[in-house]
Amino acid sequence: MGREMAANPSESGPGPERQLPLFGGESLNPVPALKRALNLAVRESGLSRAQVADRLNEVLALEGLRTRGREGAVSLALLEKWLAPADTAAVMPAKFLPAFCRVTGSLLPLMALARPLGAAVIGPEDQVLLEIARTMMAERQAARRRRRLEEEWKSRNGG
């Protein structure tokens, strides 16, 4: 079972004596960092915002996901709202983030969400490197255990 985070019931809302966020001093409000990451992902993708909106709609349609708007699609105007740093009320829904990341080829938005919790998001290449490191550590532990067992065997058998 994973760690559960409970809200502080004694916290009555924003104020000067507000408790620090969990897991360190970084804010748990993901909106500013998410919007920065979304903008950077679009910029680094080499696609225009209109192209991102079009491709996002293609992916969302394949997945059966729709917006609540009349057309059920992500318009350029809606994407612009999601990307606008000053518009903190307009936030891309979580259900669209994987499609956005696929379209832009970027994990930056997911990284922005994970960072305040001390977590990281890694791509396929880093997953392989992590598995190599874990395998190397397991091999070292197995070698130490083998040496201990050999020493034990030698001491029991007069070696």
C-alpha cells in the first residue's frame, strides 16, 4: 500500500501562519509549473500551437476523449487558455496530459507535477539505464553473498 497524504484539518485556509507544504518547501500548487512546462513542451516540439491543437484532437479522438465544449474538441483558443501563465483558472485536465505529452514528445508536464512530491518521471532510455544500475547492484550483492558463503564453506571444511 502506498503512502497516503492527508490534509491538515487544523489548517483553516491561506494565512500568515500557514503550514509548510508536505515534502519540503516547494509549493504543491502545480498550476504555475505545469503551465511553464506545457509552454516549453510546445516550444521544444517544433510544432505551432495550431498544429499541437490539431494533433491533440486526433489523439484524443482515437482515445474517445472529448472536451466539455460544444464541439468536444480542443480549439486553438482553448489550448491558448491552458498555456496562458496568467490564466490560473484554465488548466488542462489531467485526462488530456498523456495525449499532450505524446503529441509534443515531452514528459515535462508530468515532471512538473511529480517534482513537488520529490518524485521523478523518466523516459524509456532512463528506464533502461535504471534497470542496468539495479541489475549491477543485485550482481554486487550476489557476489558479496557468494564470497561469504565460500568463506563459511572453507571454515567448515578446513579450507
